Amino acid sequence: MVTPNCTAAPTAAQQRAAVTLVNQTVRAAARYRSLAVAKAAGYRPITPTGARVVHYINPSVYLQGKTLDPASIPVLVYVNTSHGAVLAAAMYLMPLASSARPPQPGGCLTEWHVHTNLCFGTGGVVGTTSLSGCPAGSVNRQTPPMMHVWMIPVPGGPLTPDPSALSEVVAASRVPALAHPNGTA
């Protein structure tokens, strides 16, 4: 995984922009706490279902090419817990063909990152690279830049670029169960 090396202190305007982005994203994504609602809206798994952390993409939203629009969130991240799947994050994803620099309305508070260790097969991510490479039938390639807005209390706060999977699982496990719990993502 590669992350930018952003160290400039954010201005007051950038801090306000980051807070606004988080608040708008959390509000917009709230309806997808229900995995059934997300699936009905067109979100489909792009990482293996049943894993601890599962990413769902809405291809029609992603293909619109909107970069940082809380009304058009292309990817949702769910964490499977003992009380069902918990919506952990909304993820913005730069368009595949874009050569534009990702927007950073919050300066260094709104960092984008890419992954270079993923193996892609038909339908999405099938694993990570290892000493022997990707599994047969899959290829390693760099992801488009992505930014998460976390809705669970991960270390580093709601805009941390890429917390560990363990910290995601621990934080999601602390979220109270829904009145109608989700099944497994």
C-alpha cells in the first residue's frame, strides 16, 4: 500500500471543509447501515464475502465519475461482527481513466491512498500478493486513489487513510447491534 506523504498543517478553512465532508458523508451513507438497502440500491461485493472486511461497489454510481460527492458514494465498507455486518466506512474512488490529481478540500486531513498489493480476478479482489504472486487467473495492479470516511471509531479518526483490519474489526464490534441486524456481508 502507498500513501501520500502529506505533512502541511491544515488551515481553518481546510478543517471546516474536512468536517463538512465527514458530516455530509455520514448523513448520506446512514441509509446503507442496512446491507439489504445497499444491495437493493445496486451495491455489489468486490472483495470476498464472508471475510472480516468486505467492500461493496455500486457500478452505476462509480461510472458516473463523480469524485468526492456525498450524494454519490461509490463504495461502502462493511465489517462482519458477531452481531452482523456493520457499515464501517464510505469510500470515494477516483475514476479509473482519470489522470487528475484527487481533490483535497481538507488539505492533509483528506488524504487519498492506493493499494499496490491486491490481486484482481473476475468480479473484483481475490486476494493479496504473496511471495509466489497472485493466485492463478488473477493479476496484480494498482488501485485508483481512494479516500475513506470512517463511521466507526478507528484510531486516527474518521479520515484516517488506511487503518489496520484488526482496528476496523475492534471498532465495528463496539458499535451497538441494529434493531434488525444485518446478516453476513
